[in-house]
Amino acid sequence: MFGSKKDKNGKQPMGQQKAKQNPNNETDLFADEKERKDEIELTAWKKALKNTQKWKVLIILFICTGLVAPMISVRAINTLNEMGSYLTEKYKEISGDKPGKQVALQAVYSWLDDDKGAFQYGYANLWWNGATEVSTSTSDDSNGSTTQYWSHQMSLTDKSDGSTRDITQLVAVTDGVATAVGTPTVLPKTVTSNSNTDTYRPDDYIQLDQNTSLTNVVSAWSKAYIGKDSNALTVLVGDPNSDHMYQPASLGSYLNSSLDWLVQCTKDGKTVDKQNKSDNPEWAAASVSISFKPYEKKVDASTANDPNADTGSTSNVETSVTVLIHNPTRGSAKIVDWGAEGSLTTLKAFSNAIDRSLIGSSSSDDDDDSSDSSSSDSDSGSGDDGSGDDGSGDDGSDNDDSDSSDSDSSDNNSSSSSQNSDDGSVTGDPNEGPND
């Protein structure tokens, strides 16, 4: 009626408009097809699930879990191990536990034996301050084991004067086994201002030959270091700064010394490349072993003649020190720094310097010996003056009891009085009357 009809040939009649087609008919067709497909698949899944037995589903779940669980477990175990290692390292760092601590303490305890040790007045409060890894070496054998060298720092109280003394002990740790190396090192007293052992030789260092002049330098330095004379030690160091002084160890009387090893190094104690090897290097490091006799205990006059009294007899003691030497092969060689045995990389020229104002007057060992002998001589001399046939004796017989009581004065006054009486001069209190 409205031109929608076609002729018998299927063509639109003339004079009639062509009816418009809906452009969404094709899209709707595809949408309906997709919806029908989804419904078919869902129906198939429902039927398959309805026909599937539950025990089969459980078996599948167990199989999948069994395949995944080992990988999860391995990952979890690795994570726990890493956390455990991290916590262990942190605990060691916090607690301060270092390899060879007990070995170092035992070696120092044995060295500090009261009967043969360096501190004849005794010591107290030995405590461990920490440790520093100074070097690592690898053996040339088939095992290729690695050895770590640790320098353990300790402190104690010297009962002779109540001062704190620092002691270090070198320990070698190989495959977890710690061994004490050398003998303990006793460092000089610290000054504060108001404001069975192995032999250690550093690896990767160039060995040097020792000469006679260097041996003499080491002997002189060892004598000053082990004694009390800070002036002598300062002169031997040769510090160009006149405001610097150096504190000796003040342990005892020097006996002898020796060089255990001598190696070429930099001014900071580090290794030198083999291509830079020199027969006359500027810097070298060495290990010096010093033998000395500790200072004896002072005996009271009341017990000096007592055969049963402890006279404080001492035996020889040995200590080791690592030193930094300037011009080691020349006649002008000087030891300019020292420290714990094996601690080469901690050495630096003149680093042990102390301000001159912080050190009091020092006396040499010879002065101490002479003071003991002079004190005994003065005692015997005063006795001779009291019993000698001089004018004072005659005056004493003529004077009354009051004059004789005045003669009981100190040793210094009595000796000066006897000297003045010889030349006829009058001594004593100016308020007293003249002698009759």
C-alpha cells in the first residue's frame, strides 16, 4: 500500500519510495548468536559438574597442591635461612663477639701471670674492648684455606698506680680454629687532656734484608720505649714538631731486642706493588720483639732485712710491637710510629705524638737506679755524722737536756747543722739564744 510491495520480478515498482533498513539488524544478529553460545557453554558446564563426582575434584586439588607446595616450601626455607643469617650477624655485631676472643683472653691471662708477668704489683679488671681484622691470607696448598688475622684490644688496671693499660693480642683464625700469634703488645699509658704461639709474617708485602745500622736503631728505640724516659724516646722518633712528645711503655729495664720481619710498605702501612720494589725504600714496617725485666716492687725499710719477706724478684718478659720505619736501609733510619702486633695498616708517621704540656718531667732508668743507691748512702752518711768525733759531740756533752732534745731533728737539718758547725757558724732557730 505504501510502496512496500514488489512486483512479480522482485523489483520495486516505479514511483514508490524504497523502505529504509535498520542498520542494527546485523549487530543484533551477532549479539544473539554470542548469547546463545554462552548459554550453551554454561549449560554444558552445569551438566558436566552435575555428572562429576566430588572425590575426583578433591584428588585434582591435592595433586595441584602437591606440585606447588615444594616450590613454596623451598622459597620459604631460603627466606628463613637468609633472615637467620642476617639476625646472627646483627647479634654478633651488637654483642661485640669477634673470632678468637676467648683465645686472645686466655693468651693474655697466661702472659700476665702474677709470678712472672710484667705487672709485679698485680693487675685487676682485665676486659675485652673489641677486635679489628687486620689482614687475610690464603695458603698455597691444595686446600687453599683462608686465614684471618684479628687484633684483639684489651685493657686492665695496673695496681702499682691505678692507671689503665692497653694490651693487644693478635689471633689467626683458619677454618674456624683460632690460634694466638706472637706475644701480647703492651701499649704506652694513655694521656688525656682536660678539654705456644705462631710467628706472624704479613703476606703480599715485599721482604727486606736487615742491616747492622737498622739493628742499632731498633735497639736504641726499644730501650727508650720499654723504659720511662719520654725525652729519650722523643729524640729517637725525630718528630719535626717541637711541641710533640712520646710516651714510653714504662715497663722495666731493657735487656735485648730483635727484628722478626722487615717488609717494604707505604707511609700508611699498605702494600707496595712488586714493580715498585726498591733496594732503598722510603718506608718499611717491622715486628720488634723486646725482652725486658719488669720493675721490682718497692720494699719497705721495715721488711728490707726480713728473709721471709717478698722481695718482688722478677723474671724476664718479652713483648712484641709492630713499628713503622722511615728510611730503613739508610743510616738516618728512624722509628716514627708503633702499634699492635700485625696492625700494619693502622700505622701512620707521628700518630703517637702527645702534646708536650700533657707529659710531666720524666726520669731515665739510670736515674731511678742511682736514686736508690744515693738514698742508702745518705742513710749511712747521717749515721757517721752522729757518731763522729767532731765539735758537735763535745758541745752535746756540755749542753743541758734541752739542747740534747733539739738534736732530734730531721735528717736534712741534722746534716746541715753538722756542716755549719765545722766552720764555726751558728745555725738553728733565730729566736733561740746563742750557744754557750
